Amino acid sequence: MKKYFIVADVHGFYDEMIEALNKKGYDMNNSNHVFVSLGDMFDRGKQAWEVLDFVNEIPNENKLLVLGNHELLMEEMLGRGFCEYHDQGNGTCDTMFQLTNANFEEEAIELMRVNRQWRKYINSCHFYHEVGDNIFVHGWIPRFPYNTDWRNATISEWKEATWLNGMKEWRYDNKEPGKTIWCGHWHVGYGHAHIHYICTDEVGGDAVYIPFKDEGIVAMDACTAVSHMVNCEVIEV
């Protein structure tokens, strides 16, 4: 059996991620240890290079990487060729400048487009992974009101799904019978406050940042920029 070390929404906070992995006993050199990212590895934090180097160093057979909306935001910005207001607010521009050491936007765009480390990372990412009874996604599985074959969803449908609040989708019965869906994207405080009613604040002094768990769901986003922690869960399959 292999051990799967699952994190989500690291957002450029390398130290917090490594601390979480170390506490769980992760060893990159152990072939039975599989690193799982539920997406959004970048933007917000200041350690983009450290995160990128770490993920790319892991052999392909020992990692499962999910595309998050922030990975897609970077790709959209590079395709567009310029930064928009939301790219600045979401931290995408800052990540680009961290990874290129450029001084100007046009220079950074061009350098990022040919950044081999970034391309290696993106080419290793997928919209979902399925291991045993576990489904790893970023936001949630695509919505199919009349068709449950979400595995064959279009790229545009998967892109839309990266923005979904998985806890809300689960609450309103968008589930996969017999499976546990692991998601990130939306801070776990939402589920603790609005579904389990164990705190009064989604993000703030009363917020709960540990993983949100219920039958068929594990939500992992610890809102690291606020909580200064990355959630890590381990399963054996």
C-alpha cells in the first residue's frame, strides 16, 4: 500500500507546507509516499520558487497534481499577454515576477512563457485524479444536472468546476456515491460555520481551519494567508 500526503491551496507558503508534511512523516525519497496537491500551489505567498522547485523535484510516479483556478489564472494571463486588475489582486502577477526576476510586465510575460520549470509543473497537472474510493479535485466535480458522467466533462466545464465551493456543492447533494471527494479552493471555515455550526466566523478570530470532514467529502483549504498553516492529511490505498 502507498501513503498519500494530501495538501491544498499552499499559495506560495513553502515553509508552512513543509512543516505540515514533516509532521505527517513525508519522505520524498520513499517510493511509497505520494504527494498530492489539490491545486493553487502559488499566488499570495513569497516562496514561489521554493514551492516550484520542491514539486518538480518529486518523481512523476510519486505525485498527483490537480489544476487549481490559480494555475489557470496564470495560464490565462500568459495567453492574454498582459496583466489585468484581478491578476494583481489574486497574486498572479506577483508570482510571475517572483519566478522571472523581471523588472517590467512585458519582460516578465515573455520570460514566464518559456519558463521550463513552470511548464514542467503545469504539464504534470490534471483536473482530477481518482485513487480507489478517493477523488482529488480543486473546487468540485463538474455539475451535471441531467448527466452524471462528470469524468468526461469538457475542458470548459472542468475550468468552471475549479471555482465551485465544494462544501456547498456537497451540502446540496452534488456527490459521487461510494466515493470521498477531496477538495480545496474554498476555505474550510465555510463548512465549519455554515454546515457543522461549530464557529461563528468563516475567516477570522472564531474560524476553524482544520479540514472539514463529512461522509463523502474532505475539504482542505486552511486559508493559509490568514491561518499561517497548511492542512495535510494522510491516507493509505
